[in-house]
Amino acid sequence: MFVFDTIKNLQQYLSSLQVEQLIGFVPTMGALHKGHLSLINQAQKENDIVVVSIFVNPTQFGNQEDLEKYPRTLKDDLNLLKSVNCNVVFTPSADEIYNHNISSETFNFDGLENQMEGKFRKGHFDGVGTIVKRFFEIANPTNAYFGEKDFQQLQIVKKLVEKNNLNVTIHGCEIYREKDGLAMSSRNSRLTEKYRAEVPFIYQTLIKVQSLFKSLTVKEINVWVQNEFDQNELLSLEYFQIADENSLRGIVEINSANKYRAFIAVFADNIRLIDNISLSKKK
Ligand code: AMP
């Protein structure tokens, strides 16, 4: 497994590959778990070489404390990546990526950036757009893999590719969960035992929403979810929204031709967790 921390060395290696070799790219912020490994596994099936980046991108954090407390476990991450036969790991510093100017470009994602996470994390998607575009320019991958865990991010990356005519295919991968339903996340490692025991409540709520979606109105479901969290002493709801999968806009009425998802953001102590679930029938 090759580990590169400079753009020059990564590009030198990639340019030594044969032109027909397919490069799969999996961007991560490290503190790797089985959710990340499921993306890598899919990338390995569909490409000749898999490049995983580990980079805690400062421009997508609005909150300095969240950035500082983000778990960093590089040694364990590299061991894990080696054990799954990852080919290349890219671990640049912030200066290597931003050339001593840590700032974001401003993007227009046709309004996708103004919904949900965009409302509560100002500037977040400019940071995501900046780093993903930069990585695509650096590694020029054939395919890139993103989790549905961050569904809004996945749709935004697809829009970034479409609007900038980038030559990369974006693949969305299903949410990987703990046995109790909690969506795997690097942030879960920061939960105390008490909060860790409580957070499966988030997925349980989404599962109930999935069944209520057949009988209640969107407004009634919104009220029901708010009530559930009002009664929960440990978890506090930041937002819950049923949205159209493509526009990500909240809906009032259901149109059977469209696909919908329920999205949620919750604080467990000071740790912010997000999750989502499809409300459309599987074909
Ligand atoms: P992160 O390191 O949290 O930035 O995540 C890197 C990539 O892994 C993103 O595309 C995430 O959506 C994806 N990812 C994180 N957690 C999961 C999960 N539980 N299931 C599937 N994909 C995930």
C-alpha cells in the first residue's frame, strides 16, 4: 500500500499507471469504520486501483470546536486500509491542499445547498465543494464513492460534477449501520456510554416515520417526530424534514411520481448526528 502526503508524489504514482486502468476514489476524513470500508469495497469491485484520502477538511467546519474534536486515528486507519488491500492512501496537510490560504470557493448548487445541513451549517457545502473539486483535479479518478449517510452531500457532489462538466462518475453507497440501527459515523466514538445507549432512538424514529408515511400527512408526521424528541431527555432535535430526493426541498403534499426521504439531525450531548431513510418503495 502506498501512502502519499504530497500532491506531487500522488500524481507521479498515478501517472505511472496505464491509461486504461480505472481509478476509484473514496474521500474520507479518517477515523475509519465499516461504513467507510463498504465504500472501499464497492470501489474495489469496480476499479483497478483504489485511492482513499484521509483529510479533515477545515473549510467544511463552521464550528472550530467540532473541527478540533474531530477524531484523528491515522495509525489505526492505515492499518485498517492495509488489511483490506487498499492500493493508495492520500494524507495531505491543510497547507498542501490549500497552499497556505485556507478558504472556500463559493458555489451555486441550484438551491440544494440552502436546504437542511446548509441552513444549520453555514458555508459547509462551499467547503465540501471546494475540497471535492480539488481532489478530483488532483487525482482525476474514473469513479468516486460517497455514502448515502450524507445524502445531501451526495446530491451536491453530483451537481458539482454536472455543473462543472467533470469527467468522473459519482456512486452513492447505502448507509452502513450498527446492529442496533445507529448509522456508523466517526463522531459516534465521542459518545459517552449513556448517550451511546440512547442514540438508536434516531433510527427507530425514522423507521416509524417510514410506516407513518403511508397513513399520516407530512404535517402530522412532523408534529409526531417533534413530540417524540420533546419527550426524550437526552436527545435534542435540530431538524426533521421530509424532502424530495432530487430537489431536497421539504414537501407538504405527496406526489406518487416522486421519491422522498426523511432527514434528521440530532444533538446527543454536544455531538451532532445525522441520518436519513428512504420513504419510497424498493423496486
Ligand atoms: P466522512 O469520513 O465522515 O467524511 O465520510 C467519508 C465518506 O464515507 C462519505 O461519503 C460518507 O457519506 C461515507 N460514510 C460515512 N459513514 C457512512 C455509513 N455509515 N454508511 C455509508 N457511508 C458512510
